[in-house]
Amino acid sequence: MAELAERYGTPLHVLDEEHVRDTCRTYRRALPGAEIAYAAKAFLCRGLVGRLREEGFGLDVCSAGELAPAALAGMPGERIILHGTRSRRTNCARRCAWAWAGSCRTTRPKSPGWPR
């Protein structure tokens, strides 16, 4: 790791591709036929999105910053779940349209102006 940090600088995030793929396959075997989505807020980069896509996973995203790597790595829109907490439905719908996200889920805020 020290050699990698010296070569690429820090902070440096290193993922074990075999472990990522094995974990995806373990989930797939445990939940056959289920829609499985990785929470992008945990960690996201285009390389990881590509591996998740190849393993049949979707992505759970909540911001344009999480949508961008998904789009750049070719994640199909129907496998993107865009959710927003305390977002107006119109903003969420607009982001879904921009990203071609397959679904949009919101948590209803306790604030004035939310459509009843």
C-alpha cells in the first residue's frame, strides 16, 4: 500500500475487484430475481459502477454528483433508483428525466409547500 500511495498520492482508495464481484454474486445467489441496488453514497467511482453493472446490480443515487459517474460508466437508466429526502417531487422528477433513471423515490418532508 505504501508503494501505491507514493505512486498515486493520498488519499487513495483501493478496491479488490475479485472481492467486489464475489460479494455481488453472493447477494445475487441469496436474492434470486430481486432488484439489488448499491448505495452510491457508500463510495462511488466509474470503475466500481462498471463492475456493478456487469454483475447485474443497480444503483441507488440521490444527487447529480452520484448520477454523473453512473452515466459516464454506462449504467442503464432503468437500473438507477434516484431518491430524495426532503426534496420536492418536481425536483426529483426533473432529475429523473435528466438521468433517465428508472424510478424516483422520495421521503415526504414535514414542511410547508409539499403537495398533499
